[in-house]
Amino acid sequence: MNNEDLKLFEKGNYQNINQNFIEEGKTVLQELQKVQEKYDKLDTDTFINELRDSIAGYTLGFNLVNVEKHGFDCKSNNLYLEVKSASFSSESWQATFNDTTLEKAEAFKDKKVFLALAVWKGASDLLFICYGQNEKIGKFLEKKVKWFKDGNTVRSTQSIPLTKLVFDYGFNILAVNRSKKEILSMLKNKNTKFKKLQEDDIISIEEFNVFKIKDVVQC
């Protein structure tokens, strides 16, 4: 195939680089770097991931964050939390698992392991968290990993939509920086499946804060 015939050259939306965007963005990055240097966390991607995991985990009552690559993201006593993030502006909200192993799939069958999908608007505005635990997630991941190992996909990556977490796996939705009414409106605008939800189906941060982690486990 001639390189000129590659469809890749037809993709993309190229726009003039905005110098104001560069200068304002550099200012933000310089402030970010000060925090990175203060806490000796200079790998930017790792820094952002750890910070977001910490925010989501702390919100859910987990007081320990994993600073290494392997393992779960957060821990509290004998409970473990895997945190996934999604952007509010994404076409779909889903928990994506990259490079999943059979060991991790097996771990998700354990009642000690919880999953959280945090939906963010911009860099720092945590709108809501979908969280819960269901052994079916482990079975789903196991099936997908074996599919990968059989050579059916290039990479062991799996995704679970927010709708499936709520309606198939029984996950809860915690409104963090918005009211229950606002979050419900966002959900309904995103997917018609959420039209069956009521405000009482969503937990406010005030309601959540009266719970103990042991109570959350039983949700």
C-alpha cells in the first residue's frame, strides 16, 4: 500500500495553536510542578492518577493509597478499592481496565474488593462516584482475559459502562460536588436508561458521611 493511501492521514482536526492557551497553560503547569516537587512525585501521569485516586478513595472512606504500579488503588483495613476515572465530556462513561490479569480478575470475585467509577468535569471537579462490589465483575474480567489469551484481541483491555454497573451489578451513585437532583439530570441526559432512577436512588455526600465503611460494604 502506498503511504499516501493510508486513511490515517485523513483523520484529525488540526487547528492553529493558540499562544494565549500556551502561556496560561504553562502557568498552571508551573504551579502543578511546585506540588510535584514538594511531594517528590515528578512523573506527571502518575501524579494525576494518584491524586485522583486519593480524592475518590478518601471520599469513600479509604485512608490508604497505593503509590506503586501493581495492586489495588486504595485500602482501608481489610478492604480494597480499584478506582477508575471518566471525563464528563466523554461520549460514554465507563470503567476501563487496562492490561488485566487472571489474578486481578479472580480478586474481583472477593467481597473485600470494591470498584469505583469517578466522573470528573475538568481536572478537579469530581461530580459523582459510582461504587460497589459484585463477583460478576470478576467473572466478566476472567472471561475477557481468557479471550485475549486465546489471541482474539491485541491487548487485554475491558470496559464496563456506567449503566451496567448500576443496573446489572447493583452499584450505588454518590453525588459529590453536585446535588442529587443535578446528578440525576446529568444521568438522564447521558442515557435514557437512567430515566427509571429517582432522586432517592442517589446518595448525597451528607447521607454518605453518616455511614461507616462496614455499612457501605453491605450495599
